[in-house]
Amino acid sequence: MVSQPLADNAALMFAYVRKESRISFYHRYMDKWEDQHCTSENYMLRSAWDVNERNQLTMTVQAAPHSSSYVRFRF
């Protein structure tokens, strides 16, 4: 996370988080192990500006892409 003041009345913040996981799965009927994968990312950009003593302007942009690969069950 990075937070940066731009002026006395303005600021900008950026945050990024990435998580990865690998889950091993055992097939009883096929007698073998397979891996399942999952990746999650979060981006956030936030800004604040005090226009004057009575007004403040804020903006937040957020994105959270996700991808995964799971084992298919076949009976």
C-alpha cells in the first residue's frame, strides 16, 4: 500500500494484494493426486481533495480479478 500526499488539501492512495493457493486433491477411484489452483488480485486507487472548508471530493476505483482451475469429477 502506497499513500502519497499531493498537497495540503489532496492525497492519493494505491493498494495491491495478490493471493495464490494450490490445493492437492486425491482421486479415490483413479488413485492419483491432482492440484487445484486459485489466484486472486485486488487493486484499489483512492483519492481525496478538500475543495474548500465545506466541500470534499473523493474517488475510489477498485478491481478484483480472480482465476481458478479445479479438478473435474467424473463418475
